Amino acid sequence: MSKRNSFLVGKAFRAYLTATVLTVAATQVASLVDASLVGQLISAEALGAVNISKPILQLTFSVGNMFIIGASILTGMAIGAGERNRANRIFTRCLLMVAGAGVVILAGGLAFFDEIVAGLCNSDTLRPMAGEYMKVMFVTMLPFLLSYMLETFVIVDGNPKLATTAVVIGNVMNIVLDVLFISVFHWGVQGAAFATLIMYVLTTLMLMVHFFKKKEGAKVLSLDFIAENGINSQMVMMGLPITLTTFLIAVQIAGCNSIAIRYLGDSGVITFAVCITLLAFSMIFVSGTMRTIQPVGAILKGMDDGRGIMLMMGRAYRFLCICLVIMAAVMLIAPEAVARLFGVNDSEMLPIVTAALPAFTVNILLEGVYSLLIPAYQFYDHNRLAMYIALSKSILPLIGFWAMTVWCPSGAWWGFAIGQATVALILIPITINERRKNPLDSPILLIPLKSETEVFDISIPAKVQNINDATDNVVTFLTSKGISSSAANYTALCMEELIKNIAEHSNAHFIDIRALTHDSDISVSLHDDGAAFNPVEQTGNDQIGLTLVRKVSSEIKYDYLFNQNMVTFRFSEK
């Protein structure tokens, strides 16, 4: 009998990963194209005026993350635990908070509009265009927050393809409308702003379709206005590390630019611009992987499936490391070609940039590795460690860059690598100490893993001939836990009927089987990647076996998540 393999978890991870990476990539590419169109169709000054408003978007994004990330993780946990009503209440509370934040930002922006424009832009030439753009952008912030929230929850609720489709269509529409409003209607920077506004409104409307239809096997998230005690603080605590990361990226960029200007001059500013652009490109893979970990891991956490989360994290790190190592190899093997890609052709500048890239490559690799730790720590309430990662992976490289710039300017760019290495030197002893309290926790990640004596956790091919071995092993496990032979046999009978049904009718490849006991209560979960089939609702003369399962078990639940059937039934000796 084989142990649990990563086939089903890996299949779920890949389904989400493809969608989330494409979503992030589409947004990044469209943003670059959008900026290029503004610069080419209007002027370089117009591009500068548009960029002046970026802190508003960044601030709004940070505020949204404070509610959306935490709420999405909590919602995933509730769905995994079969608590759909709680998931609905969290979704509703988050929607109200996000809408409220959007209204406050709009009201504050209009009330202090002149002061904000003057504070962000001290150029008499750019200020009028910046003001025109920001008038529309403040209105845009509400649909921006709503589209981002709905995109996140649609992914959590098992429809990542819709999220990708909506984001891609929205961004394509933004580019088309840029050309139309600027070149045909001659609306200038306001045309670009209106194109962005329409993009977010359109994306929001497309995503809303998900919440008005029935999903196979379970109701999709819906509005439920019953209060959920303490949910606001839980949302904020869960979302705070990502919010902090978003904010500190801006701090790091501003700080490094200031250091480069003061100590390294124009060559330092240009070199850092190339490095930070490469880091932004790597974020396509890092952010896409993180946004996959959050829903898949949260749902597995709700199922109390630590082994599943470990299998998922293995897949996540494998994918991310392959992507980043390929990127690093290009930077190390052909640094001159990379520098020229960003327009660095000057004979004096080229050696400076190419010398910096190998050092910054280490920063990119470690930044990605650390980023995936944040959601892993959040799942099991290691919030201090998540906050430490969020703070240190941005602040320590900044400090390292400053220190090396002052003490050894020729090795300034190695300051980033030194800062990131310091993050690990502090983190490893902390996690070793934490693991002493719970020796079964996984190293570094600190994910609780049950021993083989605590949980029966295997994978079997979805074939009829595997049924007897599986049921016999479950009976042995249950009786070893003090469960009576009659209760163990009843459990095996239910398992046999469900597995037989999967093997004969679903075209599944594998079935994951988990069994746990608590006192005299037995819980068994069966997951397969076959066609959607809800045994709870099946009736008729040809479903006598399933009818027996429903009568014998004290509770049976079904959900269709990750394009997989998930059945959990419970049996009690009492």
C-alpha cells in the first residue's frame, strides 16, 4: 500500500498556478504597454504626470491587501472545513470593508485634491496634467478595489480561469481605449485615466457573474449579513504582512534611489533602475506562486491536511526555483545583453551595470524564497515570523546596500545579497527553537505533520482491484486506535462503496484516502480527480450502496474543489 503522493495536490496546484501567473503577467505587460502608449501618443511629460499618481494606487492597493488577503485566506479555510455559511459571512464583511475604503479614498481625494496634487508634484509644467489624471483616478479607486477583491475570491472559490479571462480582457480593453480616447477623441491624459476606469468596471462586472450561478457540488460564495465576531481583526492580522511588504517595496525603492544619488551618482541610479526592473519581472513568478499558495493552502488548512500543504509547498518551491534559476542564469551568463536590453549601451555605464547584475541575482533568488514563507507561516498562526519576513527581506537589503556603498563602493551591490543572507541567519535559529516545542513540525516551514500512528494517509490508483487492500488497511489502522471491529468494518463498508463508485464511473486517476479518529469518532476523506459526482444527492434503485452509506454514516459532506471530488463521512460508535 503506497503512501500519500502529490498527484492530486499537484494537479490542483498546477490548475491554479497557470491562471494566477497568467493573471499577474497580463497585468504587468499591460501596464508597460499602457505607459508606453501614454508616452508615445501624448508626450514624455504626460508619462511623468501619470507616474506621479502611482503613490495613490500603491496606497490603495496596500489598504485593499489589508482586508482582501486575510479575508481570502480565512474564507479558504472555512471552505476547506465545509463551513460555507462562515465563508459567505467573511466574503460579505470583506466586501463591505473594501467598498467603504474605496468611498473614503474617493471622498478624501476630492476633499483635499489640490493639496494632494501639490504634495505629489512640485513641477509647474507637470502639475496641470497630473491634476487632470488624478481627478479620474480617485473615482477609479473604488472599482479597482472591487475588481481586485472579486478576482481574489473567484480564485479562492475554485474558478481561476474566470479570473484570468476577466483580467486579460480588461487589460486588452484598456489598451484599445487608450488609443481610441487619446488618438481619436484627443482627451489627453484624462483619456488614459478613463480607459483605466472602464477597465476596472468591466473586470468587476465580468467577475460578478461567478457569484450568481450554482457551482457543481456546492453553492458559490454569496452575501450573508450575519455578523462574524472578531473577523475584522483576523482579516487585518492575516493581511498585514502582505500589506507591509507592499509598502516596504516603495520604501526600499525610495531609499536605494536616495543612496545611489548621494554616493554613486547617475551611474548608480541607472544601475539600480535596471536591477529593480529585473526584480519586478521576477515578481510575475513570485506573486503568481504566492497567489496560488494562498487559496489552495487555505483550503487544505481548513481540511486539517498538513501533509497536503507540505506537498503543495514542495510543488511551489520547485516551480519558483526553476523559473528564478533560469532567469538568474541569463543574468549571470549574458549580463551585457541584459543591460543592453534596457538601453544601457554607453561604454562607461555598461561595465558598471554588468558588474552589479551577479550580486543582485542573489537578492532576486532569496527574495522569492522568503516570499513563499509568508503564507505558510500565516496558515498556522506564526504571525510574528510572517511579519519578520515581510520586514527583513526589504529593510535588511536596504541597510546592506547603504553599508556597502559607504564602506566599499565598488562592492555596493553585494549589500543586497548580504542583507538577504542575514535574513536567513536570523530566521534559521528561530525556527529551530520553535520546532523544539513541536518536533513533528516540518523544518523551517513549521507545518504540523501527524505521524503515521495518528493519521491514515495514502494514495491509490482509482481501480477496483485496489479496494480490498485499502479497506483492510483502514480496518487495521482503526482497530489499532482502539476502535471496535464492528465500527471499523462499517467504516470500511462505506469506503468500499464510495471507492467502487469512483473507480467504475468517474475516470479518476488517483484517490487520496485520509482517516482520523477522535475518541470514538471516525472521519474519513476521499478525494479524486474524476468527473463531478455528488454522492449525497444521488438517489434511485441503482444507488442502493450510496443510500446505505448515508444511513450508516453519522454525517457525510461533499464539495467540488480544485476540479476534484471531495467526500468526507463520519461514523461514531456512540
